[in-house]
Amino acid sequence: MNETTIITHFSEPNWQIVNKLSAISKCLDVKLLHCSSFEKLKKTVKQPFTGKVLFFTDEGMIDFVAELDASSFRSRFEAAMFIFSPISAMAHKISNLRIVKYLIGVQSVESYGRDLAILIKKFSQDDILNLEKYLAFGCKVNERVVSSGKSKRDALEAINNYILRLGDPGYLHPFREYARVVSELTDELLLNAIFNANPKMHGVDRSQPFNLHSREEVRVEWGYDGEYFGVSVRDPFGKFSSNTIMSYLATQKRMGELLVSPSAGLGLKFIFERAHQVIANVKQEQVTEVMVLVKFVNRMRDFEQEKKSFYYFGDESSKSGNKNEEKNENKATYAKG
Amino acid sequence: MKVSVLPNTLMFEGILDEETVPGDLTAAHSKLTSAGISPPVTVDFSRVEYANSIGVVVWLKFTIESSLSFKYVNVPVWLVNQFNMIKGYFENGSFVETVQLPFFCPKTQESRAFTMQLGKEIPILADYSNLKLSMMRFDGKEYELDVNPERYFSFISENFELFKEKIK
């Protein structure tokens, strides 16, 4: 059986994170190699590994990550990078780095445990789908199937009403604002799944009624565990790539460019602007599941300041062909989004 | 999204999404023109719940193609976020007169948005990092500002000269 190895090295000593990762790795029976020096790191990455390797680092190590990405043994590696900069700023730097799959907004170490454990478990076990993994035990997950404009509206209304009823009716609670934010996010996820992922829907007039075949249907799931609200949208096409996502986020469009396509790639920007965590789970040519998590806090100022993270789970290399060809193909698929 | 045409004013209601067709907006423009138009045209999105990316592009295309300047009033929080994310809302000399602003009452943990006028309650500044707004009182409760002003008003600071000229 192939084993998973975690390698850690940071631009500055970061024992809090190393200790946290070490503890989680032991709990999950995953091997961890901490490289306390850069020399040790360079030797370690050249070792022959029998399985996949997840390299935890930070944005201060981006030059080394670029070297690793260009090396002949890059196919064994994926990188998880702790970031201080906004994701949109990081997108400029990493859009061409295939091994960077996880961008984790830096916050207090105490708040990382759950996210890191989920990341390592999904990485090591290849069991990537389902919203339940991100919500606390016992949380009820609701579901709708979207196959037409009407069912899209119904799903959005159901989610909106679900969030509105979370608040006490006699109290000026923030859930009204949260209902709006989640409606915006879900709407964008649905647009991607309906109009961009499905080749049949490319170029159609999006203002016209549509009906999807049962094999093209989109599934929406949502739930709230008292801390995080999660929503997941799943399509049966499996065409999303992390490079595509980062390329779009890295692009600052001019007004003229904005006006020549139906949504001009704005959807992804909206999603990353509002969600606290964006998680893409992709099984090439089979399924794409994009999930967003938002933390419901009392104050909107705290909501705005919450750190943002992005996780991409999927094997992009399973598609044959060279890197540029694949990138161009994906760009063509999503250019209308 | 429903469009209502009032004297020199467009009011919207619903969701600005893919079902908002350019024809709805151009028909409203024709109606405005035939009744006599005096730019800037007042636009009120306060009854629009939110916009998706397709709806935003439809609106921005309309603002460019109509060549009109618009005065945004009662701007809801979602639209302020759009102003701060997308450059292009203030083409043709369009500007904002009044915005909704989130406040929070620490004592009761309640949230409420107050509408405020630029140039009066909200000064026109090139830098909002030191903005201090006084507490708002409503129904016997005291509310404090619940956004980062530097971020929330970046659409003004990034278009400082335009807003300084328009808001006297």
C-alpha cells in the first residue's frame, strides 16, 4: 500500500504549526518529516517516496515551491501554503504552479485543528466528496436537485428561508445579511455548474428557460452546525482545475473585457470575495463539487475580517496531455463564465 | 427584477440575475427619455436582494450603452461591496448620494443598517482609515459602526476627485 508523507518547512520557525501537524498526523497514522533547515528540506524532497507527499509551507517559501514545481519529481508532491496575503494577491504568484493546491489563511493556531485534520485525511485517503466532512457531527444536511430555472430559484429560496429562520423573529439578528451573502454565493456556484461545466449549455441565452437532462442535473446541499454554514454544489462533469480558478482570480479585467461575456469571470471573484473557505473536489470527467463555508458571527466587521482559505482536491494530472494544452482547454471551457 | 420608472428615476425590485434582460432596461430608458430626462438619473437598488455576476454585467453594459450618468441612492450593502470589487460603476460621471451602513448594538447584540448621506454624515475623503463616526441612537439603543471604513468606503477614496466634484 502506498503511504502518505507530510513534509513541513517554513520560512520562519513555526513550532506551533509543526506541533499541530505532528499531532494530527499521528492521530491519522500519516508519516510526518519536519525539515528544520533549508538544507534538510532540499535533501528530503529528493528522497524516493512510495506514495503521495503533502508539503506544508508558507508563502515566504514560494521560490522554493516554484523550483519544486519545475522539477522532474513534482508529480509526487502537492503543496499546502499558509498565506498572509489575500487569495487574489496569491493567485498572481501561484497560477502557474500546479503543485499548490491548498491556500490556508493564517489565523490563530488553535482554530486550525479541524481544517488541517480534514485536509490531511482527504489527501491521504482520497475520499474527497461530501459536505458532511466539514460540518460538526449531527448536523442535518439538506438537499435539492436543480434541473431548470424554476428549480434553481426554488433551491435559492429554500436556502434563504432556512437561514432566515435561524434567527429569533423578535430580534435584529445578522442572519438576514447572512441569508443574502449565502444566496449570492450559491447563485454563483449554480451558474458555474449549470452554464459553464455543462458543454451543452455553452453559448446559450442564459435569460431563457432551460431544462437539464437527468444525467446533467446539479445537486445542492446545505447545512449549519452552529458555527459554520456550508453549501455544496455538485455537477456531473468534473472539469474544474485549480489553475483555471487561480488564473481567473489573478486577472484584473478592464471594463471593455467585462462586457464581452455573459458574466466575465466575475462569478469566481464574487465567491472568493465572500466565502471564508472555498473547497473544490474534482474527479476528472466524473464530478465537480464546489463547497463554500462561511462562519456566522454576530458582528459583520468580524465576518469581513475572517481569514480565507482555498482547497483543491483532485487529480488534475490524470488528464493526459501537456500542461499548456490542458490549461488552454480548461480556459476555453470557462471563458464564458 | 422589476423596473419601475418614476420622474428622472429608476427603481428596482427583486434579484438582479440572468433573468434581467437588457430589453427591460432599454425599455425603461425609452420611457424615461420620452417623459423628459435630466442627468444624472436617480437609481435606487434598495429593494433588490442581491445581484449575481450575470445580472451585474447586464447592468454595467446598460450603463455604458445608455451613456447616462447615474446618481445611486439608498445603496444597499451588497451594492457597496460591488462598487468596491468592480471598477466601472462610476463611468460617465455616475456617483453615490446615500448609502446603507451596517451598525451594531454591543449591549443587545443587534444589527441594523442606517442610511447616510455622503458629504453630510459621511465626509468625502481620500483615506478613511481614521474615520470616526458617532454612535447612532434608535429605539433607546446605541449602535456603533460595524464595518471597516477604509474597506467599505474604498469606492470613494479610489474615485476621490469624482466624488469631491459631485458631492458639494
